[in-house]
Amino acid sequence: MSKKFYITTPIYYSNDVPHVWHAYSSFIADTLASYKKLEWYDVKFTTGVDENSQKVVEKAEEKNMPIMEYTDFMAAKHREVWDKSSVAYTDFVRTTDKKHHDFVQKVLQKSFDNGDIYEGVYNGLYCVGCEWFKKESDLINGKCPDHPNKEIQHLSEKNYFFKLSKYQDRLLDFYSKNPDFVKPRSKFNEIIEFVKGWLEDFSVSRETNKFGIPLPFDNSQVTYVWYDALFNYMTYCQEDAEKWWPADIHVIGKDIIRFHGIFWPAMLWSAGYDAPHQLLVTGYLTLDGQKISKSLGNWINPAEYIEEYSRDMLILYLFTTFPIWEDWDFSQEQATLMFNAKLSNNLGNLLNRAIALALKIDGSINWISSDIGSDKITKYSEYMSDSDLKNALEIVFEYASEINKYVDENAPWKMDINLPEEKEKLENILFILLSNLRKIAIMLIPFFPVKMHELLNRVWVPYDSIITLGENLSLNPDKFFIAEKGEPLYMRISK
Ligand code: ME8
Ligand code: MG
């Protein structure tokens, strides 16, 4: 394999279990990674937890747990949610791991040696909720507007600073040469405007914190959490950076684009690496119009949701209702309607019909040629390559409707298998139904991997679990196999 694809999610603060917006980033990354596997790419997909944060320390204290015990516990919780929801990451980063720790010290030393990190004094405000430095003008009634429950800290301490100001021209030049660096364009423009203004050097260390990665050149200080966290993206490809770096896509929320779009390229350049190819920025989730956040307490726990409903329902709803980069509002009523209409009815009907017909005919069929659906496949691939999951899914369900309509119009149930002429017609209809259902199922693998493998296993023999898009979409099935009627793939739900 020569083509590579490297995608990441943000590493989530481990001061809590994953939330539905974390699941959203993880599902997006998983879907794009899985699509690339179908396209024969060698894929790396990292996710993980951001542990060296003051809010994690505070949470451990609140729970009366030793910090490492707490972070071990939370890391296991995070992995459990991703494993249960079939998020097929290749590496799970913990920022307390030695591998990460050593790498961060290495890059810090490089930037220190080349003069990009220097000693100074930080005098000002800090919000632990944001893990970011604040100005008086950022506050409302003396509080951070995003974290009204957290006290703003007044810091006056020796710190080391990163010379971000030095990289202003290089950043602007990079942006103009890489028009796809941030998707969507509106978010990219925000960053460009910001960088055109004044870029301040930022502190990369904290004197008062004890938990974190000590600076290699001054161990009385620990590394500032964002400096440490961003380098997580290289922790698992430091040895084979030539193959994997730069990352192809960082999936991130819109609140962290400055860190990723401005600091991150400069930090990488300073340490001798290239900037990533693209930031795919996701919108914000609200519930009944209100921004969801842990502090507001109106979040949805994806593990509980998946248990009560299903992973596929969540993905279907999230991906078909909102383009990735727009804000979205969660509605269970809509999620149920969509699940029943698209997975239970549309796709379910295709499978039921295929099984019912196939049970009438023995295990092999003659190939006929048919163009049905070929335009859909081309469009699907274009959308997927463009990370446009909404339109890609819509095309697949249109395709399924088209095949259902074809079956309706040809009414195979009216045909008599004992009449040779009708038997041939029946076989042709079955062929069209099966060959297109197979393509539809393969196109849906990136979204619903477990169920689609189950579907493919129910109908075809032999079925090779290593499937690729190009090959399998051109190959028509010549043999099928219906083990048994089985349960519906997606049970209709009424809640
Ligand atoms: O930011 N809707 O971690 P995090 C949609 N550790 N997305 C949301 C959201 C909402 N209501 N609230 C948060 C961090 N997010 C850092 C990342 S990466 C080197 C370090 C998104 O757990 C948020 O934008 O606070 C971010 O992309 C992700 O959830 C993780 O947030
Ligand atoms: Mg956050």
C-alpha cells in the first residue's frame, strides 16, 4: 500500500466521560478513515485524552482520588465508549504516557535551542475552564462568559514564551498557498483576519502547576497544557513521521481553531516539521436551542444513548441532518423518524425483498448488465472525498429508494416461478436487487460498519471481510446465499 491517510480527533479532557459532541468528532473521523480504507489507503486514526490539565487535577481532588488513579480510570472509560461504539482508532493517546512525555520534551528542547522559546514573566488573567489566558475585556462581570462557574485566576509568575510573533508572515504565506487548510472557508477567513492583526507570543509553561510535563531546560516549570496537547498528533508517528506526517485531517470543534490554525503550524515549523494538511471544523451542538456544555449540565451521554437506542441511529441523525460545519440542535423525535424511514424502511425493505425473492430461487443467478445506480456511486465518492457526509448519505438513500421503486414497478411477487419466462424475469429482478443492495451496503460500511458487515454476510457467499470500494462496486455477485430470513436488520422503533 502506498497511499496513506492520517486523521485525528481532538484529545478530550479527561475531567469527565465522553459527551455526545465528542462522539460527533469521533464518528466523523471514524467514517472518513473507514472510507479511505475502502479506497485502499493505509490509514492511521488517532484519538485520546488530554490529561495534563488543571481541570483534570481539580476533578481528581473533588473525587478524592490520586491523580494517576483518576486519569487511568477516565482513560479506560473513554476507550470503553469508543470500543462499544465501533470507533476503529489505530492509536489512543494519553498525554501522561512516557512516549508522549519524551516527545514533548524533545520538541520543546528543539524550539528552546533555536531561540523560539525564551524566559519572561506572565502577569495577567487565566481561565482554567478554557485553559487559556484572558484579558479584562474578555470577561463579563469578572467571569469568563463560557465558564461562569470558574473563578478567574490572577497570575504573576515566571514563564517561558513561544515566539509566535516571528511566524506571522510565514503563516499568512502558508494560508494563501493552502486554500483548503481550514474547512469551511468562513472559519478560515476568521483565522486569516486574526493573524493579519497582532500576534502575541504565548506562554508555554506554568510555574504554579505541579501536574504536567516538566520543561527539559527548567524543571521548576511544567509545560502549558495546549503546547503539550497539540503534539499528541505526532506522538504515535514520531518514528515513522516520513510516512504519516503531515496529518491529512484534524477534526476539531470551532472553539479550538486558533490553537490548531495559528499556534500549531508555528510550533511544528519551529520544531522542524510541516503543518497539517487540513482542519475540518465541526459546528456546535445545542439542545432545544441552548448550547450544550458540561457546566450547563444539559449534555447527552453517548454511551447511555447507544445503549438505549443505537449507534447507527445517532450517526444517521447527526450526519444526515446537519452539514459537519454547521451548528446543530438535537431532537430525539427527529432521530426516531429518520431511523425508521431510512434504515428500517428504505434499507430494510430492500433486504427483506431480496431475501424473499432469493428464497424462491436457488443459489446462483445469471449476470445481466444494468447501469442503475452508477451515477450515484460517482457522486457518493466525490462527496466522501470532500468530507461531505450529509450529501454522501443522502445519495445512498436516494439510490436505495430508486431500487425499491424498480422493484415496485416490476412487481416480482406477481410472477410465477413455474413459468420459464417469468422465472427468467424474476431472476433478472433479483439480480438487480442483489447487486445494487451489495453496492449500497458497501457504500454504507463507513457509517454503519457492524450492521453492513452483518448484511453482507447474510446474503453473499463467499463474503470476504476485506472489502474495497473500487473492486467490489464493479464486481457483481454471481453467487448469493441466504442463510435464513433472520430478524430485521433494523427494528422499527416507537419511542
Ligand atoms: O478542547 N458542541 O477538549 P474538550 C460541539 N482537550 N462540539 C463541542 C461542544 C459542543 N457543545 N463542546 C465542546 C479540548 N465541543 C482539548 C482539545 S486537541 C489537541 C485538545 C468540542 O474535551 C470542542 O470544540 O473540551 C472540541 O473540539 C472537542 O469537543 C473536545 O473538547
Ligand atoms: Mg472544551
